[in-house]
Amino acid sequence: MSTNRMEAFSDAVIAIAITVMVLELPTPHDTTWHALREAWPVLLSYVLSFVILGIYWNNHHHMLQATARVTGPILWANLHLLFWLSLVPFTTAWMGENAFAPVPTAAYGIVLLAAAVAYYVLQSMIVRDQGAGSVVAAAVGRDLKGKLSPVLYVIGIGLSFLSSRAAVAVFAAVAIIWLIPDRRIERGLAAGRAGERGE
């Protein structure tokens, strides 16, 4: 089965998650800049989650472009990832509306950790199905960022109970690590196309 339907469904879920987050942003009742300053935890939470969901959408798109087909296990692994991503709006709102209180911040980190693990599982299922010589396998390589991210999330979750601002800084650091798109898959796809043309 081709990846088209899985990609379209995943795009829709991520788009809905972003839409839910923006609809939950409270509108200030005052017309001064001070009103926005009071809402900074909610706005910061939204920006961080928007960037994180955007990173997942970007990397998911690139990975599926390099995936030749999907199987039942791959579909379930994708649903597992989407489940955790669909919880991002809930934990974003809980954390932001409570000004980065320890438990909501830890819950936010747990969702991010679970999503990172789910993405790794999806990636592994694709590599297992398509072999060590596939474009995805070559692009992933040692996957240092993929291995570092869960470790940082665990650190951030622990920090939530000591300094929630430090925890959010760790979560933001993971986003910064992933913010620059990984060009390895694009290079792998280009090399594959060149090989098909005999270049």
C-alpha cells in the first residue's frame, strides 16, 4: 500500500492539533500591552508546541517521502505517534494556563517523551520493513538526535519539580536541535532518483 493515505491522515491530525491550540488561546479583555504580558505563559506554551508539532510534521513528511510502502504494523505505529501528538494541545493548555506549575509541566514533558519514542518506533518499523539498504535506513544512520531527545526529555521532566522554567528551557532546546530540517533524507532521495536515471 502506498503512503499517500497515511500521510494525508497524519497531516490532518497535526493540522487539527494546531487549530485546537490556537482556538484555546485566551483573548485579552484589556487593550494594552500589559494584557499580553499577563498571558505570556499561555503564548509561550503555544509557540513552543506549534514549533514542536511543525517539526514532527516536517520530519514525518520527509520520512514518508522516502518510504516505498506501508504495512499494517507501520499504520499502527503511525497511529501510536498520532495519539501522543493529539495530546499536545491538552498538556499545552494545562501548562500555560497554570504558569508552568510543576505537575502540568512534567505532564507536558511526558507527552513529548512518549511522542519521541513513538516516532522512533515508527521509524524502526519502516526500516525493518524496507531493509538496511533503504533510503530511510541510510538517512537515519546512527540517529544521534533521535537518541539524545528522549534523554533530554527525561531530564526536563525531572527538572519540572525543581525549576519548571529550566524544564521548559530543556524542552525548547530539544526543539532547537530539530528545528533545522534533516537534509539526509532529501539527499538520499536525490541520489536514488539519479541512480534510476543512470547518472
